[in-house]
Amino acid sequence: MTQKSFGHRHITLPFLAIVLITAVAVAQENQTGAVSDPLATVSPVQVNDPPVELSEPQKQPEPLELEPVQGALSVLEDLNPQLAKSIESWTQRDLQKMSNLLRPQWHLLVNLWFLKRTDPLMYDFRVKDIKLDRESRDLAEQFDKAVVADEPSEARVIRAKMAKKAADHFRVRQAMREEEVRRLQERVERMAERLARRKESMVQLVELRVSSLTGEDKNLEW
């Protein structure tokens, strides 16, 4: 899976894929009044194509459970409120359709949902990271269009915006890394303290082990 980042773990591109898939479905629904499958692709039938062999219809996957779906939607709401609002009613009208749209990136969204419940600080960092990355890519597209249109002044303005956005993105990712390092340092300190206490208690621990092997005291544990 292709990812572009400052070197940290990302789900930005998978999320953008979901945005594009869902946006197509929403647009089709608004035009026709019916929900169509944006994942389906149709190839033109050529005159010389061989006959299509009919096979047994594939069993439709079971719809995802409602609670995780709502959790995934809550993540989308933090990342893209407008998109989340436009598809929220699907869980009531057609949970199967919603499941099919979310399934390709299901584990990533659920992992973010779990992070949201268990580690709000790190979740906030990840949401900001994803948003800033998406905004930076949007500016990059605008910059390319300005270059193609031979509008150097507009390109310079957009490039300045990109530099500011990149600086904001850097600060968020730097703060996220600093928080990770702080947590690692705390863990190492706790491990070092336990190791020191274990070393001081070597005689008692060795006797405890011998007692457990000989069965002298079954109430003690190694």
C-alpha cells in the first residue's frame, strides 16, 4: 500500500480511498434516488469475447455489527464531518451497503475507534495528522494546476500556503513523537526499577524457585 508521510505510521491514503468511494455513492444516490455500488466496475463487452461461464452466485458477506459501524462513523465524523453526516443514515436504511463500503478499510477504522476510546491524546494527534496531510495534498494539486495554467503568481501564493501547512503538520507530528518518547522513557524507568528490586531479592527468588521445584512449599510461586 502506497503511503507518503514524514516517516510515521499512516492511514491517510486508506481514508482518502474511503472518502472517494463514499462520495461517488452519495453522488449517485442524489441523482437517481437509489444507492448504487461504487465498488462495482463494468467492462465493455467485445464482439469477439468468449461466452461468459455462469457460476454459482457468491454469498453476500454478513453485515458488520452496528456498534463498530457507528464507531467507524464517529471516526469519519472527526476526520470529515460533512461526509460522515451524509452517510450516517445508511446504517438505518441499508447496513449491508454501509458494511460493503467500510469493509476494505475496516480494521484501520476500528483501530482508530479503539484508540479514540483508550488513548484520546494520541487519537487527537492522529486526527490532526490525517487532516493536515489531506489539506497539504489538496494544496499540492492546486499548485500543479497553477503551474500547468502558467500562473506563476498564483503558484507562488499556493506554495507559501503549502509551506505554512507543512510547518503546522511538522509541529503536530513532532509533538506526537515527543509524547511517544516520553511514554517509552517512563516504561524503561519502571522496568529498570523492577529489575533493580529483582536483583536485590536474588537470594529469596532463588530459594523460592528451589522450593517450587522440590514441592517443599506449594503455596509459593516462582
